[in-house]
Amino acid sequence: MDTRLLQTFAALARTESFTGAAAELRLAQSTVTVQIKALEKALGTRLFDRLARGALLTEAGRRLLDVAEEVLEAESRLFAAATEDGPVSGTVVVGAGETQCSAHLPGVIAALRGLHPEVEVHLEPCGTTSAVEGLRAGRLDCALLLEEQVDFPGVTAERIAGQPLVLLCAPGHPLAAREGPVTWHELARENFFLHEQGCSYSDWLAERLQAVAGARPRLTRFGSIEAARSCVAAGLGLTILPRANVIEALRDGRLTAVRGPSLPDVSVHLARHRRRLPSRAARAVASQVVQHFQQEPEDRAAAATKEGHGARPRVTA
């Protein structure tokens, strides 16, 4: 059996759409239709119900999906075993939030350029939901998720780091000069500029502020961390960010840390498709990501300076 038929079968099962499967596999929709019909004929059973709302697996299709994915994984292992020699090469697509894309992954790519120059890394900025969808669809090789718990069907993840969070304001803000710690009641009267909903640490802060009795915190959400940071630097309010994102801004005085309540660390998870066998290039990227996050923030900055800033990752929308 041509395993390309199984790849098409798995893609259609994920997307529940002939158009979606065609886009994912970069095939004509008619080709997807022909391949699914050929597979159904070879197996002697209908695998999908073609409905107005999409292509849904039949009972037989559901039974066969796990087996098909096992066959595809075995095929990946076969090719991997045949190509273990020689330099590590290939393209790896990494999904991550804006925080990771701006503060961490450029350093990872710079280090990889020295270790494995034939590995090309593409960054896809995305939130948790999009990252999980990308992993399941095979569009992403791995993803960085800022979540306390990662429990999504078809996805496996390991916690690789905890990042300290910091409350921030402009040097001229009244809270910047406070000697004593700021309380939650005081914070709940301030303006906050936060990353969009779905950002775990921004959502946590919003919930904590809204839980203060009698308080009505003024919260503005942005799709861009840089937009929120710029508003804070202009003295318009406060924000919360991982400390690694603002080391330089704190060092040169553009932002000031607010002495406030104790904040939790935000967990960083490295996530992959549960069944997909990572390529040598993907394993090399994952290894460098883990090593990067095990360094202290100051060590990362020093390493980035030493390795140079010439690494320019390709960012895909």
C-alpha cells in the first residue's frame, strides 16, 4: 500500500475537510478525493461520511486511524534509521508566543548556526490554541507553551523551565518611587496594559485583580507585547511580563520593577505531536531549546552577544 494514502487519510481525519486536508498536504482537492477513494477501495470499507458540515470518520475509520498513524510512525523511523549518518540538516518549524519569539528563540537559532549550520529554523508566532492545532496537523515540529498544565489530546509536553514574572511601570510612575510593597488593592486601581486573552500570565493577573473586592481595574489588551510595553514606558500604566523579556529595559532605565505582591513563575513547556517521530534536525533544535532555558537570563544575554546577532530566523504568519 502506498503510505501517501495513509497520510491523506490522517490529514482528512484531523481537518474533517477535503479543502483543509488539501491545503495541509499542498495537494489539489481532487487529488485528496481520489486518494481517499483509492484507500477505501483497497480496504473494502467506507472511512468517511461526506456531510454538509465536513468529512467525518465512520466507525471503521475511527478504528483504523490509530493503526494508520502507527504505520506512518514506523515509516518515519525507517527513514530516520537510514539517515542517521552525516551532518544534521533540514527545516524545523517552531511555534511559540511573541514572548518566546522575541526574547529566547533568536538565541537558540544563533547557537544552532554554530553547531548545525545546515538546520534552518522557521518561527511561527502563535498562542496555545494555534500551537496545539499546528502540532496535531503536522504544520509545527514543536512548540513552546506558557501554561501551568499541558493536557491536550495527541500532544505530549515536558516542563523545561519556570520564568519569573515582574510587574512593570515607567520610572516616572508614582509606584516606581514606593519604598514599601504595593498591595493588591492598590494595584486594582491602576491601569494595566496586558497581552491578549489566552496569555496565561496576563490572564492570571487579570483574574487576580478582578477578584479584589470593590475594585474595578482598567485592563487594556493588546495582540502585541511590544504595544503594551510601549504604553507602560510612556507612563500610562502597568504591565506584567517574564523578566527575561525586559532585562535590557530594566538595565537602561526605560522600565522599573514595581515592588508588589509575590508573583508565581510561569511554566515553559516544550510540546510535540504524541505519535510523530522527530527528525534529527527537530531533536537538535529541541536539545538547544532545553539548554537555552536552563541558563540564567544574564548568561543567555552574554551568550547571545558572544555568538553574534547575525542569525535571522524566518518568521511565518
